[in-house]
Amino acid sequence: IEQDLEILDTTSFTMFVGKGIIAVIKGRELYCGNERFLEEHNIIVCESIQKAINVYRSEGKVSVIIADKEHIIGIITLSDTMRNDAINMISAISSLDMTTVLLTGDSKAAATYIGKKSGVSEIHAELLPGEKVSIIEALQGKHHKVCMVGDGINDAPAMKTADVSIAMGTIGSDIAIETADIALMSDDLSKIPYIKRLSDATIKTIKFSIALSMAINCIAIILSLLEVLTPTTGALVHNVGSCLVVLIAARLYDRKFI
């Protein structure tokens, strides 16, 4: 980054997380961000520029405005390409009695376009990192368990707040991966519903194993008091119970879910 700044002859660079940046290049102060960011610095976005931005947003694109103190210089449009397996992943999660919520800093138009196309249940747009955290805390306040999936720097605070967080390992930022409880190194979205099914199966297996071992131990104690079991046979029963618990747990290895 420092080399790039030297090439551009940048003497100052300030980042406003979730909003935009201000840079001084060859003595010229430039602003880069959305309309709200520019308005905070007393830069007016004219009606013609706003119309063009609205058109881009209706197409699901994010617009980044570049300006100086006097006028708008240009617009950079960014478009997220929806992955082929995104719709199937959202559908699979919904079938597990889970509600999907989209938290994004993009505009409402772009977020609505992507959200409706993918089948997301609830959409929250134009969010700063702190606002994502507030929404997650509100969901937790309603006694919901929240799993946050993210890959960017702006997602890290929300991922830290969520009950469980999943990072996209290959494309995710370092801070998102370090914050997350789980990192998908293959970036395979189908693994997200798989993780939910596997965790449910694991909890059921743990509960069943505890109940089974307690039942075997209780029966063994009763039989010992009735002098049916000797110390030798009691030890055998105890080891049989331990083996059963191990075998039940082994069923989770390479578990396939259809």
C-alpha cells in the first residue's frame, strides 16, 4: 500500500470505516464514498448524478462517488456476482427452520435486488459496522441464537458479537478469519447448512450417549447391590458401556446428510 501511495504522490490518506476515504493526491484533496459521506463534508450531489446512481442501484450495483470540494469527478460502480450455489444454500438453511438476514453496507436498492434474488427473509442495508452489531444484539435480546457469516473487515465486529461466526477462508480478510469460530477453507457455501446439520447431530449424539451411559451405570449399581454382578462382571459392564459410547460417537465421522 505504501508503494502505491508513493506512485500516486499521495501526501495524506484517511479512511472512515464503512463510509469512505479522503486522500490528498498531488496537492488535490479527493473524496471517495457514498452520498451520505459526501454530504457530511458539504459536497452536494446534483440531481443528474443522483438519477444515474439510482439506475445503477436498481441493477444491483454499488456506486462509489469520487469528488473534490468543487464538483463530482466520476462514479465507480461495483457489482456483486451472485454465486451459483447461493440460492440453494439459502433454501437449505430456510428448510432447517432458520431465518436468513442480510446485513450490508450497500444501498437499499442494491441489497433488495440481491436479497430478493437469493431468497433472503430479512434485509438491512446501508449499515455501518456498529449498526450490524446492534441488529445482532437485538436478535439475541429476543432469545435468538445468531450465526454470522462474513468475509470482510466490516463484518468482524458483528462476527465477534454473534453466538457462532463463520468466515469464508479463501476470500475472507485476515481479521474476519481470526475472529470467526469456523473458517470454510474451500469457500463452499453448501457447507453452511451441512455445519448446522452436523452440529445438531453432534448435540443429539452427546445427549443420547450421556443418557445411555447413565442408564447402564444405574442398572449396574442396582445389580451389584443385588449381588448379581461381581467386581469382575461389573468392570466388564462398565467397559461395554464405554465402548458403546465411543461407537455411537464414531457414527459422526464423515457423516453424510441428504
